[in-house]
Amino acid sequence: MKIKDLGEFGLIKRLAGFFNQNLSSEIHGIGDDCAVIPYQGFQSFLITTDLLVENSHFIKGKITPRDLGYKALAVNLSDIAAMGGKPLYAFLSLGLPVDTEIEWMDQFFSGFKQLAAETSVSLLGGDTTHSELIVINVLLIGSIETALIKKRSQALPGDLICCTGYLGDSGAGLKVLLEELPSNEYTEVLVQAHVHPRAHLKEGAWLAQHACVHAMMDISDGLASDIQRMMEESHCGAHIEVERLPLSPPLIHASRTFDWLPHDLALTSGEDYCLLLTVDSQYYSQLNEAYQSCFQRPLYPIGKVLDTPKLIYTKDQHTYTPSKGGYDHFL
Ligand code: ADP
Ligand code: MG
């Protein structure tokens, strides 16, 4: 059997079988957006790491070095946001071809530094080596009050499934870049969503304060994939009402122009970096009202948690089949 037969998530499950053993009960290892390590009684460290490889995660000619530096940190911030935490310290490791321009590196550092400054993150170290392609690894440490941590495994049957932002814009932006589609005010918004994503840190920290929010994770591989991860961890299922997926006006506009299926992009394309959460349905209205007055946007309800381990998609009461299951690096 090859890795391509198992897929990214099959491989991670296998890995967890090797290493998620003999851990003390309060430590959480492989399986959530961050690892959790308690310290000082009521606090925990949250630790996450992400790898960006040239030509797999970015194409040098399609993203400015400033945006790439920004994005390398943003994707890690999103995993801290997913648990409700506050980011603190970063480590940056780089594999670089020897002929990489210093000007390119300086721009990369300035993008990283801008977002680190905005989020009060200090870069404390890393490692540097030469390689054929550019390889970027960020490790990010955050903290949170242990009792407030939101895990993927906490969804309960009957919960409403919600998300905190538009879905599909980043994937559409990637299509614009790869297919070299014409730039206009709509496609430019989509490209920005792809090259300059915003981690929903404030939203995550706010949601963590509310006990009626049960499970939470960030949407990085596409909703169809991420909802499956969350439901597997929670031993539940989900019914997603596809017509309720929040689509941005630029995505709707560009989909008409280029004949895209916007709901399918929203389900299957990755890198949205907003949050996916489940909420006790009794408290949704109250929570949404408070959330709206804080963030001037709703918590978009997109479906319901089921007590049986199946995933159902409907669009206007008819069965809907997503074109694929979200992003997997090996499939
Ligand atoms: P995310 O998309 O939130 O970054 P991933 O899907 O990349 O999460 O990873 C899921 C879980 O598997 C995480 O807990 C992550 O730490 C763990 N994981 C992924 N790759 C490895 C690896 N090579 N070694 C150990 N743990 C890993
Ligand atoms: Mg994540």
C-alpha cells in the first residue's frame, strides 16, 4: 500500500495509533487543531505547526513574498483561534534554495512581522537550511484557560452547526490565479482571500467564553472534509443544508461569469480559515445576537449535528452530492 491509497487523514490516523499512547490524561496530542499542555493549574499551552512547500502550497510567481510571510503565520494563528486561544510565541524554520533573492526574503520577513505585531506574537527562534524548493515551517505557541478550550470532539446531537465567515472565496481566488482569469473588482477580492487570509482570532476567543458553544475547529481543508473530521472526533453525524452556506457577493458574481458552482467551491475548496462550530440549539438566538453586536456579522447556521455517524447534504430539500470531499494532500 502507498501513501496515496491511505490519504493524508488515513496516514494521520495511523500515526496517532503509534504515538497517542501513554500520554497523561490532561495532555492532548495528535487529533485536534492544536496540542494542549496544561501549566500553572488553570492555564494550558496550545501548540500548532504547519508546513508550506513551494509548488504544493504556493507558487512563487503567484504570491508576493510579503503575502507569503503573512500567510505562513496566519494559517497557524487560525489553529490557535480554533481552540479559542491567544497566540504568544512563534518559531520559523526555512529551507531555501541558495539563489533566493535577499530582497524576496526581506519582504517575506516584513509580511510575517506585520502580522506578528498585529497579534502580539514574538518570534523566538527556528532553523534554516538549504533545499531545492522553498519550505516554510511555523510553530506557534498560544495559551488559554484550560476550562475554556474548544475541541473538535465536543459536538452533541441536536447542536446547530455554524461557521464564522464566507466559504469558497479562497478556493475561487486560487482558481483565478491558476487559470489566469482576468482581474476585476470581484476576482481581486477572491485572490486576496487566498493570498492574505484573516485568522478569526477575536471570534475564537469570544466563542470560547460561551459554554453553549460545544465543538470548534478551523476550516482549512474545505467544509466537506473538516465537518467529517469534527464528526468523527465527536462520534456524531451531520446534516448540512447547502443552500445555507454563506457565499460572498464576489464569489456569486464571479461564479456567474466563469460558470462555477459556488456551493461546490464552498464545500470542497480549502483555506477559508474561518471557524466551524456547533452550538446548543436552545441558545443559538441569544448567542447570535450577542455575536452580531460584537462582530457586525452573523454566526451563519449551516446544518445540524445528528446522532448517527453519517454525513447528509441537501440543497433545497433535495439530496446534494459534493464533487469531492475537500482537500487531501495525498489524494
Ligand atoms: P490542521 O489542518 O488543523 O493543521 P491537520 O489536519 O494538519 O490539522 O492535522 C491533524 C492532526 O494531526 C493535528 O493534531 C496534527 O498535529 C497531527 N499531525 C499531522 N501531521 C503530523 C505528523 N507528521 N506528526 C505528528 N502529528 C501530526
Ligand atoms: Mg486546523
